[in-house]
Amino acid sequence: MGRAAAVGHADDAAGAPRRHGAELQQAIFDAVFEQLSDVGFTRMTMDSVALAARTGKAALYRRWSNKKELVLDALSSVLPSPFDVPPAETLRDDLVALLSCVKQGADATCAGAFTVVAVEGDRDFRAIFDQRVLRPCKELILEALRRGAERGEVAAPMVDPLVASVGPALLLDHVIAGGGRIPEALVTGIVDRVLLPLAAGHGAGSGAARGTASADRAGQPVTDTPSRARPTAWASNS
């Protein structure tokens, strides 16, 4: 990890405003996320970050020995913690609040976090995003499903880690597919049109099972029911 705590030097770029400490660090981190979003981690360089931050390259190397250390520190500075979200009184409120943490992580990094985690696939980047955001989010969604089952909002078979992974996976897919920042309407749409029906037992699997039983009783042929899109392999395995 880098040495962000040691920030205390002034800007080195000729003509740039002299910034120190937290102000300079924030400008550098903003430039990191801009570069990750625009060109990706592989093409990003310490020079390009310094140029975008309007500071000298030496200011970066005094704190971070390479761009990977820099990106890890930048991610650590902005990723939200789902554990800070208090339990709500309804399943819907729980789901919206927890998925909003994933949205916040994407928005705070201009979707750069998703780029380095999901597209370029570095193990350390995946680990920090998984540990700080995705894994806690899925764990807390599972707890929310358990509470919802106790209140009668959730069918017992739907209290399942696979169900808990669906929402984060759909948000991840949005950014990977080039959708950019996550709109609030997407968060609420996933909750209202996918997760709540699924949690209530109205998903494709349960619907197919009910349709099979009804058709057997009526002596009618059973037609195939299209399955819902599964979470991405990366999201479901993390």
C-alpha cells in the first residue's frame, strides 16, 4: 500500500497552484479516477496522473512507488462500507440502501473501481473491492432476507446467498457493459422489478415449478419458461 498519510509537500508543477496535504492528495486521487475511467489501469501512467492533477511527477513518487500503490490508496479513500447502513424496517428499504453503497462506490470513482476490478482483473484490486464493498453488501442483503422472512416478506427458500448476489451483480454488469455511473432509477428498478418479486417466490424457478404442477394436474403440456439472467461468474464467486 502507498504512503498517502505522508502527504505534506507542495505542488511541483510549474504554474500550478501550490497545494499541500489533503488538498493535493484529493487532486491526485481525482486524477486517478479520471484516468481509470478514460484509459483504464493498463494505459494509465504516473505521468498522466500528474498531468491531470496539475502537479509534478515527483509529488507522486514521494508518496507512491508505482501506480498500483497509488490506485489502491485512492480506492481505499473513497469506497463506502455497507456495514455503516443501519437495518431498515422493510425489505425494500434494506435493499435500496445496500445497493446504493455499490452505486456510491462506482460514482465516487467515476466507475474506475469497476474498470480495474472487473475488466482488468488485478487480484489486489479485486480483493479490496470485494472485501470493502461487494462481500459485505451480499452478506447484509442475506441478513435482510432473513429478517424479511421473519416478517413474512420473503419466501423461506429465497433466503439464499445466490439471491443475495443478484443485485450487486446486476449493478456490476451495468458498469462493465459501458453504462457509466449508476442511475438511482436502476437501483430502485432492480429492487422493485427483480429482487422483491424474486424474494417473494415469484422468480422464474418458482414460477416454472408451479406451472409444471398445474399442467400435470390439468393434463396439459408444459412449455419452457425463460430463466432469469444469472449473476456474473466473478460476482457470484467473490
